[in-house]
Amino acid sequence: MTNSYHPVEQSKRTAIVDILRGWAILGVAIGNYSDFLHIGVEHKINNSLVSDILFYFNRYFFAAKSWTLLTLLFGYGFAILINNVAAKGKNPVTFFAWRMILLFILAFINSSFWLGDILKDYAFLGLVMLLFYKSSAKTLSIICAVLVVTTPFIMAFVNGFTVEHPEITTNPEYLKLYHSGNWLDFFKFNLLASFYEQIIIPGYAITAHIVMFACMLFGFLLQKLDFFNRLNEQKKLLEKTLWISLGTAIFIGVGFNLMIFYKLAPLKFFHPLYWLVLSTMIFIATGICLLYTNGKLKTIFSYFSAGGKMTLTNYITQNILAAFIFSGIGLGIADTMPYWFYFSLAVVVFIIQLFISKWWLSKYNYGPIEWLWRSASYLKFFPFKKTQPQTVTEMKTV
């Protein structure tokens, strides 16, 4: 790798992609902060009506929809980066493999603070994506379709697998590490929990990764079609997609809940959870795209765009901040609060991050972690601080 590599300029970024990233990172914050309710010995918490409303709001509008959307956008960004590097006559495989190795390092650091890290999954699947970077739009479409269609059958099959492992997040012996206030104990707890609660669990290791990979390939496909840069000419398609995805989500949601309520046999071989997740995610993302193309919520979207440009910084910062709030190395709040507290805290943290992101990007070209990852990826330092344009005054002679 040499200095002939150049990343995509900030001014050439597609605004709606950053807006969607901003929305997704809000859902990730809510999901992650809500999960702290599940770290601890099970006990009863008296939730209010507000907590119940927020719980179902998260369940139907954010849970799993946010990380699937982020994964789709990761695939979109992968395609842009691959094209950019290949256009310079360089080997995109070598470059992107090195970039994913760096992401693994960031993932390890993040996993030390939060057991639900998803960066390791992106790094792993990013390497797998390299096998398909020359694929045509038709090939990508077929692979995506096959993965999505077969997911309910795979999930039902995988759910029958059991892997014996210690319950890290509810075992009092392991929880001592989490509450001890010792940094090494805290890191050990999170890394152990990451391994036992995610890496070796079949439902996550197999099913979730298949869904992630399908989303990445779909994002790759959207970039090949130049989809996000042609939104204005595709309003009718967006509107049709909006209503079809909404109808699909409602139909699957009602059917899925009836299957669960009546404990119907089909769940043993057909589990449509991710069909519900993906159809809802597409509905929400399409709705945001329509609002954007219609010129709505310009001020709000400008803040979401800023947050989206600093997705990596905001994501890791959310997790480090949560460590100081919930674990023994900080306030030790853990799982003692009602649901509304975790939901509201995530929203407040996110809003603060939007304002900080907007301010930060008015002075700097990149978020701090984005700049670090970018510089290490290209093996060169990029200008961090924005340069002020010089005012040229013409001296007239009389």
C-alpha cells in the first residue's frame, strides 16, 4: 500500500447514507443500553406503563432493525471503498483485508467494554465479502434472495442446537468480575461474555451471521445500482416499497405472534423472525429516504448526518460511557432501574452525541476513531483539522 490510495472525500459522501447511519446508531444505543437489564441475577422490576410502551416501541421499531440497517450500509460502504481502491490500479483485496484486521483490533477493544460488540462480525464478514467483490448485480441479487428465503428454515433448524456454556451474565461468580470495580476483572467479564453469549451460540454464530451477510450483499447491490444517488428519480419505487414492506411486516408480525401464542408446530421448522425484522427495517429506511427526498426535516437530518459520519466514534463512545454508568468501575447502576431509564438514557446520550458531532465536524474532517482507522488503513496521516479558507484581498492601485 502506498500513498496513491485516497479515500472518498467528505464533500462527496452521500447524505442520505449518513442520515440512515445516524438513525441506526440511535437504535443500537437503545438496544445496547436496554440489554443492561439482563446483566445480573434475575429479579422482578416493577415497570410502569411508560416502560411498557417504550419496550414495545423498541421491540417493533429498533430491535434488530438498527443493526441490520447498519450492516446493509456497511456493505454499501464496502463497495464504494473497493471501487475507489481498484480505480487507482491497486489490489483491493490486500487493502480491505488490512482494513478488516484493524477493525478486529478495534472490535477487541470495544468487546472489552461491551459484550455485545458487532464490529468483530463486520470484520469477519468483510473478509468473506472479498470473495464476492467482482460479482455482478444479478449474482448478488440471487445470493441475497436465497439467503433471505432460507433464513426462517435455517433459524428453526439451528434453534434445535444446544451448546453447553456457563451463563456469564447471570452467574453470581462471574458477576463478581463485573461489579468488582477492577478494570482487569471488568475486561475479563466482557470478553468471556462475548465468547460465550455470542461467538459459540448457534443462533447468533449461524443465523444472525447469515442475515448480516445477506444485508451486506444487499448493500453492495444497492451501490452497484447507484441507488442512494438516484432517490429523486425513484420516488414511485420508494412509495411502492414503503407500502409493500409495511404490509409485509404487519402480515408476518400478526402471523408470527399467533404462532408463538398458540405454540404452533410450524415454528419447529419455519421461524420467520428475521423476515419480520427485515421487512420492518426496509419500511423504516424507505420512509426516511422519502422524507429526505421530499425536503422534510432538514434540520433534524443535518444532525443525523453528522452523527452518521461519526458512527464508529459514537458507537464505541456509547459503550465506554455505559461501562462507567452501569458496571462496578463506575456508578454500578447495573440492572437496578426500570426499563424507561435505560431507553431514555440512550436517547439522551444519542442527542448529546448529535450536537457534539455537528460541532466536531465543523472543526475537524473526521471523527477521532474514523480518522485513526482511516490513517492506519491507508498508512498515511490525513489532515485532521479543517483548514480555514484564506481571504484574498485585491489591492487596487489608483
